[in-house]
Amino acid sequence: MKNLVLLGVLQLSLAGLGCGGDAGDSDTDGAGGDAGSGGSAASGGGLATSGGGMEGTGGGGLATGGGGMEGTGGGGLATGGGGTEGTGGGPDDTCAGEDACPFANGIEVACRLRFMYGVNYAWRDFYADFGGQTRWGQVGISGKRDQVLTDLRDMRAHGVDVVRWWLYPRLAGDIVTFDGQGDPSGLGATSRDDILAALELADQAEINVMFTVFSFDGFYKTSYEPPTDLQVTSLGPIVADPSRRARLIENVVRPSARTVASSPHKARMLAWDVINEPEWAMTGPSLHGGDPPFEGDASKMELVTHAQMEALARESAAVLREETGAPVSVGSAAIKWGQAWTHADVDFYQVHMYGWVNDWYPYDKPLSEYGLTDKPVVMGEFPIDPTADMDVSYDRFVSDLYSIGYAGALSWSFTGGPWSSSTRDALKAFAGQHPCETRY
């Protein structure tokens, strides 16, 4: 793979190898797709489900302290997220000693360089986990603690370390409040309590979280299949307008990040994903790298341009990193748009892989062939049982990612039916083969 080893050596020499030990049993850990408006898993027609900027801005970037281990390669991203005291994060340059089991191409959080391994939880109740939906009689995480804790412990018992979990997939009902001009004015009634509860429960289950702030679902037209009895506001016109987008970030993104930073269990929030599969809500040419154009469905969505979506990603990333110090990504729908977020100020790239992608952009090609060698790359979604979709077993798929140089693998998903005895045993088996490298 072109430049992969050199990149790894450079990043390890910059970041250092950090401190050894397993963060999973203490309060030093860090950080959770849908293919349509109805909450079902990604399926035919190209809607899969979903994330990736620039080092060192606002306190995320590459650490400069410490010295790399002689003769070792690695492509890890050093960040002050997940376990640093206070807000505003920044890289932890106080790491001492050697990391017990650095994964060369992984993402470094709190002095540990690991293969980010886990599953998409996505949601327990679509539209309701963070904020609740009173008109449906649904409560947020803070009102269903026992059920969520049971889920998280089940994941942890089967090898999951990181859960990708969506905050605001669509601005519907009680999730976010709006002012008289239709602009976001704050978080919904229980959103803060639900974020705090999610982190507390993650700590109890000894599991970590990647919060996904938005999803392409949020760009559905207000009139397109609105959830029964719920007020729905499309993100499209908000993201397209710089002043309205600024209010979205200041009144929704920032308070969400500050809520995480205020939690005594903030170290469980490992990373951020600004938006799940934004490409489905975009139209027009790609700005970077010769990627194919975006062809979102204008009959269903309020589409935005690449420049407008990139601005949402970049501006959100700056705020998320400023408030928490945790690394940020964008959950890209497919590696065919692999260059789309290379200028979006993300700390690592995230791509998704399903059969329709693999037919043309095989998952097992070196990352250098996709031009993604400057930052770690996490496979943020793929079928938890890829046999039918891609004619490859779970173990073979994830083992290939591990060998190729991906920084992590988060399968789809815990909810929606795929979580069975065979699939969860496969997750557990791979974690058992790599018990240290897959655990922050």
C-alpha cells in the first residue's frame, strides 16, 4: 500500500505510543445507520447507511509529545479526546511508557492506539432515543435505562467495544426546539438528560460510544412521509443558508457537545460522526479527487451541494473538537466518494460497504488504490452477516480489513433483526482473536 508504512511511522513518531493498560475497566475510555425514513436497515436501491478533517485544529490533531517505539510502523491518530479532563481537549502529550498492544493503523485515544471495533446500535427507538417523542408515548434513553443497559451489556458480552449511536436522525417532534422563524433554537426537552444517561449506561456496561449527530434522513422534505402526528423540519434549507446553518451548529451541535463534556463519564464518548451518509442528500459535482457526482433524490429530499454539506461537516467538526477534544469523522455512504470529506477538517475517514458498493469498489482493495492514505479509515458500516450480500464470512471480511490497514470495523447492526446467536458469536470470536487491539 503506497505510503502506508511511511505514514504509520510518521504518525507514531508524532504521537508516541502512549500508556499501556486497558481503559475499558476504568473511567478513561471514549465512544454509535438507517437506509431510509422508516428506520429499516440499508437495502436495495443504493441507500446504505453511514462518516471523516484536518489535524490539529481546535485541539484534536496529532500529538507532538512522546517518542515512537524504534522500528514500529503505524498510522494512528493521536487525540486528546476520550479521557482528558475539562473541555477544549487537545492532544495528551503526558503519555508515559509503552502502549501494551498498539494497532499500527488504528486511532489513538487516551494513549491507546486501537482497532476501533464494534457495532451500530443506531437507535433503540428511531427518532426517540435522544429527546423522546411524547406524542408517540416514547421516552428517551433516560426513561428506558434498564432496556438500554441490557442491550449494551449484550453487545459488550459479545466482543463489542465501540457503539455507533445516532442523536438526531431527523428533526421531528421533541428532538429539537425551533424559534418563530423556523430555525433551531435548542435541544428538546430530554435530549440533554438522554445524552448523559447514554454515557452513564455505557460506563456501567464498560463500552464506548461514537455519537452520530445527524443523518441524511434529516433532509427529507417536510411534506415527505412525515412521521404520524409529528412536526418535521427538513435540514436542507437550514444547511444551505450559512446564517441558519450557524444557528443549527450553535444551538444543537454545541450544546450536545457541551453536555458530553459535562458528564462524569465523558471518557466513554470515543469519537464523533457529524452526519450519516450525507451523499444521499446531495446533488451536483464532487469538489475533490474526481469522485462521481452526487445524485440524491430531489423528489424526496431538500438536496444541498457538496460545498454546503462540506461546510456543515467542517463547521461542526471545529465545534465538536473544541468542546470535547474527541476526534471527528463523517459517515460516508460509500468509498466511491472516498475523496469527498478529505477537505472537511475530519480526524479520520469513515466509509460504508454493502454489496452494491462492493460490486464496483471491492472492500479488499488496498486503501492506496482509493487515495486514502493520509488518515486512518474506519469501516463504519457493513452487513453483520456479509455472506449473502458479498459472499464472504464475517470473520474473513473483518480479518481482511484488519490486514489491509483499516482503523476499525463497525457492523450493521444490533437493531433491526441481524443480531442473532450466530452473528454475535462471530463478533465475539474476532474480538477473542485480538483481545487487546480491539479494546480501548
